[in-house]
Amino acid sequence: MVTCTIPEDQWTEFFDHLNHDQADWITTIQVLHGQYGPQSVAMNLPFQGISFDTKGTRPSSVQISAGNRAGNHVNHVVDLPLHIRQTKELDGSIDVQIEPANGPVTLIHLHDGPVH
């Protein structure tokens, strides 16, 4: 298992590579709330992508999209990201942790394989 922090000036490039290399991988998104513990946002949905937005109505945000059908699609937004970390597991899966300025950490787990 290897964990690294992605420098802020490389976030857009990192997400572009992730979107290309892990397209349609199985995605689980959790919010790691200190008081309530892990809360599931999405479970075993196809990965559609992550974008980093520095323009528009928000100062900066990361949007994660998973699912491929109406009623089975999730968009999760993390406002004001401070740190982004990636962990590559021995089984080939990837965890991406997004720590915002305020609020809970978002954890995205990606692995190759069929959707359950």
C-alpha cells in the first residue's frame, strides 16, 4: 500500500488521469464524519469522473460522479478542498481522500470488476 499527497497544482491533471484510467470502475463514496462515523453516499456504482472547479459560484470544489442510470446516479460535491491523497492498495484498488477546509473528509474507493 502506497499513500501520497497530490500537490494542489497537480489536482486537475491527477483527476484527468483518474477519469481516463479508472473509467467505469466500481465506486464507493463515503463521508467520514467524526461524530457519526462513516456515512455511505454511493455503493458499488460505475465511476463516471471527478472534476475540480475553480470558477463559477463556488470558490473551488471537487465534484464526484458515479452511476450510469437515472435513479442510480450520484453527484457528490466537496467544497474548498485543502488536501487530496491517493492510496494504491496491493489488490489494485485505489482510495482517494479529499479533506475540505470545513466539514467531513470524503473517501472514494475504486476497484476494477463487475458492478454488484
